Amino acid sequence: MRTIVTVKPYVESSSGPMDFSGFQAQPGSRFRVAGVNLKTLITYAYSLRDDQIIGGPDWTSSDLWEVTAKAAEKRVPLVPKTFDPAVPDTMAQMVQALIAERFHLKARRENRELPTYKLLVSNGGPKIQRSDDQTPPIPAQPTNEP
């Protein structure tokens, strides 16, 4: 079985509300987003920040899309074995292929020198204080819910 994909312009009245649930692997190797621009899809697929994407036509940030894909059965694991933000997971790789095929994306990576800021401690030392609540944060747990 091969991957089945539909990409169409997002129309709220017919597509329902915006839906970003596809950025989590779903049962049955499904991916669905609605009301998402191409730039957002690229940031997900290539593990980038919005400001790291340079170039492209204006519509990549303005036109909204509805994307539905179903990969071959059991091709996309629900929970990745390990998480490494520098390595796209199987679902992100599927979205990379989808973007290249449907939007004819031609991309390249390059290093650029950009301005940076330096955080310094002023005379007299830091004035930062601990909050009263030092409870460790509880990360969201991956689920297998559709």
C-alpha cells in the first residue's frame, strides 16, 4: 500500500475549524492539518523556526491548506523510539516528501552569520529571584488517541 495524499485550499465553512492535530502521529499512520500555511508545514517537516526560512513567494505565509495523508500501514510509529529535535521523525519525513511533490519545494540549508545578544550580569550581581513554586514541570505525555 502506498501513501494516499490530498492537498486542497482550506475553506473554513467546508473543512471545519483549523486543526493542527496532524503534527502528532495518529493511529493508522494518518496525518491531517487544516488551516495551515505552507511555511508552518515546512517548519514542522524540517524542524526549523519560522525565522530560519528565507525566500519563497508571499503566498507561503498567507494561503491556508488542508492536508490529509495516510501512509502505508504501520509505516509511522505512534511514539518515536527517541526524540532528537535535529532529526525529523518518520511523520516529518513523510511531510517533507509531500511538500516536495505537491508544492515543488526546492530547499537548501546554509549557515549564516546573524546578530546575537550577550546577556551580562550588571554591577552588584544578578537581581533574579527564585519563584515560590519550584515544582518541576510535567511534560505532556504522547497519546495514542486519534
